[in-house]
Amino acid sequence: MLTKTILFTEETHPILTEKLTNAGFICRYFPELTKNKLIKTIHQYFGLITRSKFTIDKNIIDAVSQEFKFIGRVGAGMENIDIKYAGQKGITCFNSPEGNRDAVGEHALGLLLSLLNNINRSNNEVKNGIWLREENRGFEIKGKTIGIIGYGNMGSAFAKRLSGFGANVIAYDKYKTNYSDSYVQEKSITDLFKDADIISIHVPLTKETEYMINDAFINQFIKNIYIINTARGKVLKTKDLVKNLKTGKVIGVALDVLEYEKSSFENLHTSLQLPDAFNYLINNNSNVILTPHIAGWTHESNIKLSEVLADKIIKEFA
């Protein structure tokens, strides 16, 4: 039987190793590890802690020993782990969306306020000596219908932040029922298409949700809409988004995530020429807001993501 030694492929907040060590685990951190080296050495370990450096696929999972028990991801999304295959091998997969849901909820609210009130645009104008008041007259959240797509940790956190604004907050989640409460009303996707002024995306990236927000989807909305995406870039097809920005069907958009991000989320794909759709977004200051995948990236969430993950592992295996 192996000792309870856990392999860390990336740096995490120290509280994660501290809590695991105090619970009797041995933590080993190898930041220089390559995928080939990981495959050759993972059989020595009881568990694996990762972020986004590697795609934990069948090749890696097949290399573990019978004593290997878990894969933990410091974060919410699990698209870089073959969860289904891991489960077939008796491996438990953990993530920690509870750790950054507050951060995502606050960031989504900040994007919405900036978008409706032209905060980013007018800030840039004033700093360049341009003083336009009427042109930057904004809209209030009060009275608007905000449709949340995906009502898990992130979607519910956003709904809670909206509770004092006097908006009609509705949500659609294909995999959940009976979640109406004081913050949100559960609705069908048809209801969102009919009533929403603003949509906020909070679904994981799966084969089912990849490019879910496309031209056909957008044009099922009765009203012209605002779109906020703090989920994953490939949930939204950028080319179709730009098409509808140009026609006015999408009034404005705020994106914390982009289709063109690599799996590490730290760099955009580099090429001699950026896609035309992305060029349109980065050159449009009037109704487009972009942030670099930081919705869940606060100083507080950095701690909480690790705390939550540690607690889950300790509860199961200490």
C-alpha cells in the first residue's frame, strides 16, 4: 500500500498543502513536470492536484496504480479531466466551485453595471479629454428581466447579488428543478427567449454546451439583449456574436472568457493574424467589455478554492 502521497503539478495557495499535511498526507510539488514524466511517475502517488497545465486523459489515468484514489482540481471547471473514465477506474474527482462563486457573482454584477452605464467607455473618454454626458446616458437594472443560463454555484451567486436591484431574475437549468427561491424564478428556456433583456451564462463547457450560444440561439430572443459570459469562452461562438452586435440584436456584451483562450487560460492563441471576430471585439469600445478570465480570480477566492478542495479530500480519504 502506498503512503498517502499527493502529487502537485502546479502551484496552489499554501493553505492546501498545510491542511493536507496536517491531515496526514505527504505533498510533493513538481512544477517542471512534463506530461510524459507524469505518465511515468504517477503510479507512485495516492492522488493528484492540478489546475489547467495538463489534460488528464485516458493515457494518464491508465498509468496510475490501484492505490491511486483521486484527482483534485483547484477551480470550478472540469473540462480538462476525463471524469467519466476516471470514475470507471474507481477514481474520485474533486473540484472547488464553492471557493470562487462569490467572486464570479460579484464580477458578473460589475460587468453588468459597467455595460448598462457605459462606465468603461466614458472613463476612457474623460481621460482623453472627451466629456459626453447625453451620449453616455445609461440604463437601470431595476425593472429589467435578467435570464441566468445555468443555475449552479455561479449562477446562484449572481442571482443573490442582484437581489437588491429590483430586477426580475429568472433562470433556466436543463439539469435542475425546483430551485425557485427569493432570488430567482425557475423558468423554461422558452420563457427566457420571450422575456429576457439580459442573459448571463453560467454553464460548464461540455460537448453539449460548446457553441450553445450561436446565431440561431441568439435570434430566438424576442427582445434585443445584452450578453454576459463569465463561464467558458467556447460556450459562445464569437463569429455569431459579432454578427449580432453589428445588427443590433445584441446591444452590448461583456466577456470574461474568450473562445480563443488556450486550455491554460493564460494566453490567447498566437498567430500572424487574429480572427476577424476577435479584432472586432478588441477594437469596439462602445458596447464591448473584455476582462482576462479574472471573474473567479480574487485574493479571497485564491484561498477559498484551496480550502474547499482540501476539506473535500480530507473528508473522503484522511
